[in-house]
Amino acid sequence: MVLKERQEGVLILTLNRPEKLNAITGALLDELYQVLKEAQEDPGVRALLLTGAGRAFCAGQDLLEFGEGKPDYEAHLRRYNRVVEALAGLEKPLVVAVNGVAAGAGMSLALWGDLRLAALEASFTPAFVRIGLVPDSGMSFLLPRLVGFAKAQELLLLSPRLSAEEAQALGLVHRVVPGERLLEEALALARELAQGPTRTYALTKKLLLETYRLSLTEALALEAILQGEAGRTQDHEEGVRAFREKRPPRFVGR
Ligand code: T3D
């Protein structure tokens, strides 16, 4: 259900249930969690790229997974939450290539990307409220941070279907490209990141997430601690040396 392909330092993950618009099942969540955990621990993986097979990125929870029965939502969400924690805590950059519709938890997955590209024909819809559910998979946390509280209220209560360009105007997407160039552009970006100072990316991601809940004084203290850590990396040394020698740096990710 999750295809994996390695291209140099980039791990490409493709949600692969195209006949179901890559809708999420418990089994898919467990597989995704496993793959993310392995990627986190593998020093050879220095950037990830997530996309969907077929015409959709991901239609969110598979609404037919539980047949006529109702799932125990609280228990089911624990399977979601560990994936979201793995994405949020991923110490490597994640590029997301939204190739088609991203709905519900599928939209959340897309938003957890550090850099988000969308095909011109992609679309985004929170979807939760349309089936009487509250936002989950981190959507209530991330959306107001990305678009502001007022816009998040509107998106979550009305659940419109946004075009890729509308999503870009709101800051949900960084770049919109023609569908036929999406993977090529996303891969070029992931490759660029895979050559970068991986540890520094991890620390930068951590700062961006953490400082939201901190006071200025606490945020400055955390910056100092993490700068201390970044300053001890080989990549920092190399960056400064390369600057002095007027040449591009050769980062090793440590
Ligand atoms: O534990 C829990 O369950 C709680 C967790 C919740 C997390 C969530 O993600 S809640 C939100 C769940 N997702 C949705 O509500 C989205 C439902 N789907 C749609 O609104 C639309 O299908 C789309 C906007 C995604 C795409 O629309 P469109 O017009 O491009 O395609 P379509 O014709 O509606 O769908 C094509 C097929 O995919 C269709 O099947 P069929 O008729 O060809 O056999 C449709 O039923 C199927 N499909 C689409 N979304 C889902 C799905 N099948 C199962 N689950 C889906 N989410």
C-alpha cells in the first residue's frame, strides 16, 4: 500500500490504493508508520518525498473500511496519531507532491510536508465536517498555524474544495506546477535537500514547531540550545570552511 523507492539520499513514498483514491485504512497507517520509523533511523535517507498513485493524493480515511459498523474512533485515532507524531518529529525534510485531491486526513498528511508542491489539477478539502466529524490527524493544530485562525475557522466549518492555486494563495502549498512536471520538480527539491545539512534541518523543524507554544524568552533560550547543537555539527564547520574557500559546501548530514 505504500511503495518505496530510493534515489540516492531520497526515499520516495507513494500511497498506493489508486482505485480507492488512496484512502487510508488501518493497515496503510501501520505500514506508513513503519516506513517512517525506518527512514528516521536510516542515515542513508536524507530527505523524503510523499505522493499518491493515480489521480488522487489521498481521500482521507477509507469510509468503507468498517462496513456498516462504526469504528471505535478513539482507538482508531491512536493509529493515526502515531503516524502524525512520526511526521511531526521526522528529523529529515519531507517534500510532499500533491498530485490530485487531498481530503480529510489526506489533506492533513499533505500539510505535514515541510515543502508542499501541488499539481495544477490538485485540490484540497478538509471534508471532516461533511461527514459530521471534527478535524483530526493534526489538522486542528496545523491549519490555524498555516492560514491563521479566521481562515481555519472558515475552512473547517464550510469545507470548500480549494484549487491548487487557491491553496497556494493561502500558504497551504509552496509551489504549483503542471501535473506532468510535478514529480520531477518535487524530486529535484528533495535531492537538493538530501545534499543539505540534515541535522540543521531537523533542528530548524523542531524550532518552528516548538516556538509556537513558547514565550519569547523561552524561544530565545531554545534557539541558543539548538544553535549550540548545530554549531557542533561537521556540516557547520564545512559550511564556514566552504565560505572561506569560496566554494560550494559538501554537507554530510552530521
Ligand atoms: O477513525 C476515523 O475514521 C476518523 C478519521 C477520519 C479522518 C478522515 O479523513 S475523515 C474524512 C474522510 N474523507 C472524506 O470524507 C472524503 C470523501 N470523498 C470525497 O469527498 C470525494 O470522493 C473526493 C472529494 C475525495 C473526490 O471527489 P471526486 O468527485 O474526484 O471522486 P468521487 O467520484 O467522489 O470518488 C471516486 C471513488 O472513490 C468513488 O468510488 P466509486 O463510486 O467509483 O466506487 C468514491 O466512493 C471513492 N472514495 C472517495 N473517497 C473515499 C472513497 N472511498 C472510501 N473512502 C473515501 N474516503
